[in-house]
Amino acid sequence: MNEIDRWISSGAGVDDGLRLLSIHAPNQWLATLVSRNPERFGHLLKKALLPFAESTPFSQRVARGDGSFRKEWPFLADPDCPPELKILAADIISTWHEFVNAHEDLYHCASQEECYDTAKKVVENFQENSGIRTEFSHYREHHRILGKHPVFKTAERLRELRGLPATALERKRRTLKGNIWRIRHEMAKGDHPELDAERASRLRQREVELAEIERMIQEYERSERRDNR
């Protein structure tokens, strides 16, 4: 193990991490960010220094990229694989690439504000990717869904929607349009940026539900036209 491996195996302390950052990947803005709030951003040191480690499984996985994806998650090819996991398969790749790209951008930040925004993007994509990996690992080990990712709640709501009559769908459509407007208004105001990730997640869920309702209403309308011929 090199000194970065030893630092990781010993708990990845912030003080030693800042010292190693100054040696292997100097980034004053990241160092300032971590120094001001080590509890929130200390883990970014590990992300910045992992490419310089020699023996950690994570760094080995970074080096070889996504080539082992199908081997790592073979259940995705199974006929009985839950559709929610197949939906998340695309997200696990996209969030990984977003994380890697944002992590690289940390080395080119020109201001503390830019570094904060980039670090926020790193954290959000890493958390989303980790959440999906948790679901995948649980299913691979137990062959049953863990169900903590929001996609499972969205899927359950969609199943409930498909049992509603047309009048109830119309009411639900109006409610969802109001919810979507409010979420977008909250995000446009720019206050409480720490809530943007949660708001974006809610917005995506509501938009998926609205799209399904629109599709179902169109189906009802087409069916009525056929019946009236």
C-alpha cells in the first residue's frame, strides 16, 4: 500500500487528507471548503485522492471503467428481474459518469462559489449512485427488493393510478399540475439550495405520474370515440 492506501485504511482523517491533497492533487478551493465544514465535505478528500491509491477496490474499479457492469449485476438479464431495477440500470451509469466528470471539474474551479456548486453536484450524484448500488446489492444477495429508492414509490403510485376511473384521473391531473408548478416555483426562487436535490427528485416523480395520467386519459378518450362510432 502507498501512503494514500494507508490513510484510507486508517480512517481517512481530514488533517492527513488535506496534507495528502496538497501533495498529490493541489486544490485550494477544495481544501478551503473541507477546512470550513469537514463534517459535510470531508469525504470529498477521499474522492479526490482515490485515483492516486494503488490497492483499493474502488480505484481499481475506476481504472477499468464500466466494463464489468453486466458481470457485477447479472440479475438484470433475468426474465423475473423487477422492472424498477431495469429502470435504475440506466441511472446507475449516468450518475456515475456525472460524478466522475464533476469530480474532475473540482480541479478547475475558479472561485469558492463554483467549487461549492461542483462539490454539491459530486455529492448528489455519488449519493444517488450509492443508493442504486445498495438496491442492486440487496437484490443480488437476497433476490428480493429492498425498496428504499424513490423509484419504487413512484411505481406503486403508478399502479394505483391505473385502477382509477377517468373522473378521478382528471382530478389527479389538476392536483399534479399544481404540485409541479409549486416545486418549480420553489426551485426558481433560489432560496434553500440545500433542498434542491430533494425538490428535483419530487419533481421527476410528479412529472412521471402526470405523463402516465395523460397517457391513460388519452386512452380513455380514444376508447370512448371508438365506442361512439
